[in-house]
Amino acid sequence: MKRVLITGAAGFLGSHLCDRFIREGNHVIGMDNLITGDLKNIEHLFPLENFEFYHHDVSKFIHVPGHLDYILHFASPASPIDYLKIPIQTLKVGSLGIHNCLGLAMVKKARVLIASTSEVYGDPTVHPQTEAYWGNVNPVGPRGVYDEAKRFQEAMTMAYHTFHGLETRIVRIFNTYGPRMRLNDGRVLPAFIGQALRGEDLTVFGDGSQTRSFCYVDDLVDGIYRLLHSDYSGPVNIGNPDEISIGDFAEEIIKLTGTTQKVIYKDLPVDDPKQRQPDITMAKTLLGWEPKVHRSEGLKVTYDYFRSLSTDELNKVEHKNFEKYNRSLMPAV
Ligand code: UDP
């Protein structure tokens, strides 16, 4: 039985990874400081003997007794609204946090997989984005704290690989959705579904022509699982190339939920990428991976999840104040 440490275990992706690694017969040690994570995402694992949880901030020294085979570093805020609310923690978890994980991996002789992101490509000038593209990132803009932390994280991980010979894997994750997304993190899918469920208008930022490509969480987790078990140490895009404009996406959500509300238009946040679509040739070739879940199918499951939340949870929406974060706090640099 392999022993796997998953940081950010109580988050959206972390919790789904815990499920997968448990299902595959591993011993999983989850770690989270619960700033953006939520224990309810993993409470079903607590009765299991092959699951342990440490309430710990990975930006501080990490001690885990016993041996470890794999470390998956998934701790990080991951939505533009979170970067604005907790910019320093975002920078720390991507820098100090990964340093601690890599140090721990050296001691344990463990393989490390880090969660990187399509944000390393910034507002891309190359479309679709291949791993060979270096990106177009504004280091001092509102997204800089996340983008640069993730870019630093990749650099640090490669340095441990080349200098120390540590076994490392880097996944560049594109927009992903599914059950357990936080309703109030300001990301577009929970924002739209939450608005539909509360009977509010759907807020499209800008004119809605910017594009994203949404991957269902089970597909993403499968890609990550395969990458971990591969022998490739360079960055690999995992995402669904099925690209859609945010305006069309709002229409899809209106249809899915049957809401009678309309779309309203708000200011586009600073540095909001205009288009994003992964080139997944590398994942196909190296891992034999490609996404299987069509958006219509994945959205249905996700909608059912949000519908099952209590009215209290539905109404706990910090993103109603999103405008507070939208422009005034963002220097246009
Ligand atoms: N977006 C929107 N309305 C919202 C929330 C987000 O139109 O209520 C837009 C946002 O400006 C961006 C896209 O949806 O262009 C995806 O935003 P998200 O925060 O989900 O992810 P990211 O920008 O990091 O891809």
C-alpha cells in the first residue's frame, strides 16, 4: 500500500484526489489549513483506516511521521476573488509551501506532483496553449500573486529535479468544475449556478466574448493520476479543449437551470485572460489521456450538487460583494 500526502486535501480538487487515491487502495494523508478548504468535502473519509487528516499550514515546516511514496501539492487559493482577499497566503503557499513539500520529499525519497495552472500562460498570445509557450503574465497585477507563485513553484520543482535528482511531476490545470466547488469563490460556474438558484440575474463580465475551456473534475483527476505514474518530469497540460465564450456559457446555464432571469453585464476584471484553451497533444501522447465527460453531462451532475445545498449555504455569498474587489482594489498596471 502506497502512502500519499495530499496538501489542500479539503479543497475542491484535493478532496476528489483523496477519493481517487483511497479508491485505488492507497493510504492517504490529507493536509489543509482550511482557509479556503472545507472539512465537509472529506468528512466521509474520516471513518476509514487508510485516511488521516492533519490540520496544518504547509507554508510552515511540515512533519509527517512514517514513509511517503508520493506528495501531491494542491494547497492554494485558486480563484481571482481569493487572490484579492488573501494575496500573501497565496504567494506563500506557492513558494514556502512548495519548498517545504520538496524538502519533505527529499527526506522521504518521495515523488512529488505539483498543481500548476493555465495561469502560467497569463493572457496568452498563443492559442491554443502548448506547454512550450512561456506565457504573458503581469507580475504586479491582481492575478500576479497566483500566477507568479505558480511559476515560481514550477521553477523550484524543476530545480529540485535537476539539482537533487528528485522525482517530480508538474500538471498545468485548466478551468475545472464539478461537485464541491465553493459556491462563494467568485468563479464563473458557481457564480452563475448560484445566481440561477437564488433567482438573480447572471453577471457576465465584459461583453462575454472571452473564452474558457471547462474540464469535468473526474477527467482531470484521471489525468493527474496517470501523470503521477508516468516518468515525465516536464509540465503537462490537463484540461478539456472544448472552448466556449462566457456569454454562451451563461446561456447554457440558463437553459440547464430553467431560470427566467437574464444576463447582465459588468466590468471586466483587470488582466482577465481573453482566451484559454489547452493543447493536450502532450497528455494524449504521453499518458494516453483525453477527457471523456461532455460539458452537458458534467454540468448536470454539478447542478444537482449545488441544488442539494441548504438555503443557508446558498445565501452565504461573498461574491455579491465582488464589485468591491473587481476594480477598486485592482491597480490597472
Ligand atoms: N466571470 C463572469 N461572471 C462571473 C464570474 C466570472 O463573467 O460572475 C468571467 C471572468 O471574468 C472570466 C471567466 O468568467 O472571464 C472565468 O472566470 P473564473 O473566475 O471562473 O476563472 P479564470 O478567470 O481564472 O479562468
